[in-house]
Amino acid sequence: MSAGEGSEATAFPGTPTESHWALTAFHGRAGDHNDRAMAGARVLGTELARYMRAGLTRIGQSRPALNAGWETELTAALPELRRLADRYETLLAAGARPVTALNRCAVALATLPVIARHRPDACVVWLDAHPDLHTPETSDSGYLGGMVLAGASGRWDSGLGGELSPGNIVLGGVRDIDEAEQRSLSEGTISVVSAGEDMVDNLRTAVAGRPVYFHLDCDVLEPGLLGTDYRVPGGLTLEGLRAVAGMLAEHETVGVELGEFETIQPTGETDTQAAQRLIEAVSPLLDNTRG
């Protein structure tokens, strides 16, 4: 079985990190516009394993991106997304904490409902330039990745569950918000924290001492720092991301997922170097023993 077709445990030398961390790289189709994030998840998974001195399980066969509507994309992705959901069920039932490199935000349709079932006390801190609160009825583009939080919280049926409570969603760094998404946010159930000098303090208030499951979409960063599909000005620096991670590490860390890291870096550095910079920025969470 190849790494692209199934699970592969890859060991790296050194002293293992806390045994309750469980590392996965998902790089199958998941609503991709292009192939660069599937390749990026492979690189990021490898560098996470090296940093954490941990075994790596790979899920998903990388194939050419479909760049199609949400129904076509979801149908193509569901078999491998269900495998990831099953892995999360097994890990969380065993008391492990998942760390996952994923290609696109749509992969969280599989992870978040499982987190919500096992840890209904935890909040999902979702750092993203976009709120991803569209449903199939409200999305003009039909982009699957723009429907993730709406699906995970039961606003539409993805076939992967919708148990995430909107009150357990904390959005950070969102700044490209469509009208339909703004109407959802106006209900006031979901916490929203803007990027800026007060972001750390405001996120701390929104988290309110709860356990944290952390999601990063790399487009929450200022354009030009890493390879990403979307580029929205007004984002975080890597130093700002590290400050956020450091504050969140004061809380119990239920798990971490890092997505939308594309190959071909705007800085001219190698993809491995860029992945290492990203990992350094979130390292306070990866080094956290609260769990």
C-alpha cells in the first residue's frame, strides 16, 4: 500500500514527544482548486513528524484537482473523509490528541463533528480569513471549503455529522465575509475576534478558559508569507500567530489541524523551509502537555 493510498506509519529518530499526540497527514481530494495543497499537506506532515519525533499516518490518495461544484467534490472526497473521521473516533476514544496536516479546510467536515461528540466542552478556535459559514443554498460559488463550519454545526447535511455547537466556535482573523455569512454572525452565537494588536487578549476572553481544538487556514496570514490559494490583506504575521498559539497553549489542547498550506512559496524559499517556519509559529501548541 503506498502512502498516497492508505495509512503509513513513518518513524523519525529521537526522543518521542508526549505519547498522547497522534499525527496524521490528509492529502486526498477535498474541494481543491488546484493540486498544490495536496502536495503541501505531504510536506507539512513530514516536517511535523520530524519536529515532534513522532510516527505519521497518511490518509488520502492525491489526484488531480477537480475544481468542481460542492456536490461533485463532496462525493469524490467522502470515502477518504470517512476514513479520517474513523481515525479520529479511534484516537479520541483512546484519549489521544490529534495533530493533522490537511490540504483544504473542507477536510474539517470530517474532524469537527467527531471532536464535538467526544469533547462537547471544547471550543474550536478557527483562524481563517473567511468564516466558511455558507450552505449550498447561500453559496454563489458552490465552493465546498466555504461551507465547513455550517456543515459541522448542522446547517446543512454533509453526511459526516453536524454536532458542533455554534456557541463553541471562535473565529479569529476573519475579514472576507459575504452577506449571507454576516447574517449568520449577526445572530451573535459565534464569537468573532479580528486580527490586530488586541487579538490575543480578545481571543483569551472568547475562549473563556475552555479546552481548545485549533484550526489554522494559512490564508489568515498576511499574503506573501506562505503559499496559499486565497490572499486577503490585513492578516496575521507569523510572529502574531506564535503569540496566539502561546496564549492558547495556556489551555488544554484537544487537538491541532493545519490546512491550506500550498507548495510554491512566494518568498522563494523551499516548501520544507516554509513548513518549518509555520511549525515554529504554532509550536507552543505542539509543545503543550495540557491534555
